[in-house]
Amino acid sequence: MDQGTGARPHVGGELFDAIVAPVGSLALVRDDESGDVTVLSLTDVDCKPLVLSGTAAVIWDEFDGEHSLRDIVRVLASDYGLDEAVIGEQVLSFVTQLLEAQLLHVRGSARDTATAL
């Protein structure tokens, strides 16, 4: 998966406030030694296994279906001493690709959750 190409997501848009989670129909294997995560859609017959390593695996682990992308970016920026704007753009690009590959789905938005409380 080429993380350097494709349309740039709108940072201030709905996606940044979205709560995303892995789709339910995934096969997932974690290599405990390397930390790599291999994911495969069980519903898309044309899907090839996707190996997420390094930063991609770290970001994947943050998709818990409870926290918005904005929250995830804040945590990652704080944990790794990175600029939120830079990491935010990278996370949104990565998420957009995973959504297009139907490996993630949007569960709602942080605004919807706050309104419901």
C-alpha cells in the first residue's frame, strides 16, 4: 500500500472526527516478534493480504472503535513527540486507503457520541 499517493483527505472534515474500527470480516495475524500485523478481508475475493509494519501497525492498533481519529492523532503525537498536523495528515491518508480497501469502517463521529450523552 503506497502511503505517499492518492487524494489527500480533508483534515478539517468529517473524517478527522470519525470513529473508525476494523470491519468484522477480517482475518488478522500478528507477528509477536516483529510487531507486524497482516490483515485480509474475508468478503473481498480480490483482496490480497496486507502486511502492516512499523508505524502502520502502531496506528492500526489504535483503531478501537471508541476514539476519533483526532484523539488517536493526539495520542500518537504525544507518545512520539511529533507535530499533530504532520501526523494527522499521515493518519488520514492511511485511514482513507484502509477505508477504500474495505478493511476499516466508520462507526460514527465523536460529535455524534457527544451529542448522544
